[in-house]
Amino acid sequence: MIQELWEQIQNGQEVRQNLSKIRQVIKDNGERRKLSALLEGEETVLIDLLRSEDAKTRKNAALLMGDLRNPSFLAPIWKAYQEDGQRFVKSSYLSAIGNFDYREYMDAIKEQLAALEKEEVTEENQKHLMEEMRKLSFLIVHIEGGSAHKFIGWDKAYDIFLITNRNYRELVGNELMELEPKAKIKLMGAGVMARVTNLNWIKGIRTYQELLFVVRGMETSEMDPDKSIASYALRWVGSHSNVKVILSGMSTMQQVEDNLKTFIDFSPLSDEEENKIKAIVEELRSRVQNGCTGCRYCMPCPAGVNIPGNFQVWNRYHMYRTYDHVKGAWEKELKDEEKAKNCIKCGKCEALCPQKLSIRDNLVQVQKDLDERIFA
Ligand code: SF4
Ligand code: SF4
């Protein structure tokens, strides 16, 4: 399948769709290395697609190159990111760049973020501009970590959050706009988010409870912070017309109350919320390394390798991109004798895997990634 799709791409057949399909196949079947082998010596085919006239083809090509993590792709993706005039494609280049060791581009990434921060936010550019800034911020925070906010003076520009009683949000927003007409504000569940040119007006507002400074990398948090993650999950399920009954496991009174709040006055997800969730899902899915379902048909392994256990740690490691997130699972829960390094490559498991995963190759990569800890 993967060979067929790649040949069609090389022949210029349904390129945009096939790029998308091939991404899905390597994600589901863990065949990244197989595709990398097929591509060897033909990398320019993908690089050339970054100059395609079709913006979605450029976008899919960049994402696939990011999935493949071939270091020779990084420079062309960065170049394409800089040159592409279509703003909606930009964040895909940045998603792809996040899969490489992009440290040499850190200065350029910071400069780009600083330049975007000066751009005027309009109704037309807001969505994609914010998305691009969010991705740039994530790239910076991923390498440098978050940093505490420093107060740098009353006359400086800030991204802030004014916490207030939900019923006072509009009042706070209106007062702010009167006192600081250049502010860009957004009403959120717990208050008002704003980008302001100074802080001198703050004493004139009496209805806010707390002023928070937005930490870099968090400034474009898009979901309503007043609502729980579970409420979004349940509203997503309840927004599908074919769902008749929703089951939710609850273990605390707080969870019961939260669920009741969600359903007493149920509102389906808006298109905007649905799109935001889709974007988050796409981002997380793109990080999963193989489609191991944990079915355990491959077990037991004659060499004692806990195959699904290794893949679970590996996928979580890449999904959350932090070693701390899997440290306990990798160092304590998964015994040394169960680790990927013990695989003797007999192939028994691959014949049994319903997902047709390249288990042996993937296990080599698991051990390498967790040993090297690129996301330490
Ligand atoms: S190939 Fe490796 S993981 Fe699979 S059964 Fe053989 S030893 Fe176990
Ligand atoms: S059979 Fe395949 S999908 Fe199932 S646990 Fe093993 S590796 Fe994962």
C-alpha cells in the first residue's frame, strides 16, 4: 500500500490526497522507516512539493516530511515557511519543524514571533495569525521551557488576563476599552483576556479580582478556561446525532456536579469549538508513532519483551514531548527485561499483529528514542 501511494505521488497522481493517505498509513501501521527507505535518494520529490501551486499540497508535504523526521528536510521546510504567502499553511510548517532538532533556528523563530506580535490583528487574519504565533511560542517553550513573567514597567505592552465574576466580564471589558482604547480584548469564561499597550489604566477598573500576566506560549489558549476538559469531551460526544446514550465514569462528587452542569443546559459544540478540537486532535495524532491498540495478540514474546507496554510509553513520550511524562512508566513500571532492547528479532509478533505493525523496527526506535531522550 505504502509503495503504491508513493509511486502515485512520484507520478503526480492525486498528490494532495495521497500525501494525506500515506501519513495515515504510516501512523496506523508504524511504517515510517519503511517509507523512509523507499524515499532514499528521492527526497527531492517531497522537497519540490513544498513549491506546489496548491497550498494544501504544500501543507500535506510539509507535515509528511515532519513525520519522517529526516534531518535533511528541516532546512527546506524552514525556507518554505518563510516564503509561503498563504497564512493558513504556516502553522503546518511549524508543526513539522517541531519534529526535528531545530535549535539552530531558535533566533530566527524568536525574531519571527516578535515580528508577528507587532502585526495588526484584524478579523480576517486573527485565526491564522494567532495559530502561527501559538506554534512559534510552543517551539520556543519546548526548547527553553516556560519562564516566569517579569514586570517591566507601567508603560510597556502586555498580554494580560483580568479574572472577575462571570457576570462582570462585560463590565470589565467595557471599562477597559474606555480607559485603554487601543486594547484588544476577548471575553473568556473566567474574565477578560487582553493585549494592552500599557498598564496605567488599571487603577480605574474596580471590578476585576486579579490581574494575571500571560506566560509566553500560553497567550493564545483557545478554549474557555472556565469549562473542564471533561465537559468538552462530553459535549463532543453529545453533539453527534447518532449518539443516544452517554456513559461517563465518575469517582468524585466534583465530577458528578461538573457533568450535571454540562447536561442540565446542554449546548452542542459550536463550529468554532469543533474546529479547535479537531486541530488539537490532529496535532496530538500526528505525534503518535504507531497505531498499537494494546490488543496483546502479539504476546507473549519469547524474549520477554512487553511489546504493547513499550509502544504505549513510546507513543505517550512523543505525544506529550516530555520525558518527565513517561519517566515513571519507563524507569519503574516497565522492567528492564521487558524493554525493547531485549528483542531478538524472531518476527513471531509481526505475524500475529492485526495492525501489521513493523514491530521489530519500531522496537529499535523505541529504545533509541527513550535512551537519547530528545524530549528530556
Ligand atoms: S521479534 Fe522481538 S518482540 Fe517480536 S516476538 Fe520476537 S523477540 Fe519478541
Ligand atoms: S498485536 Fe500489534 S496492535 Fe496488538 S498489542 Fe501487539 S503490537 Fe500492538
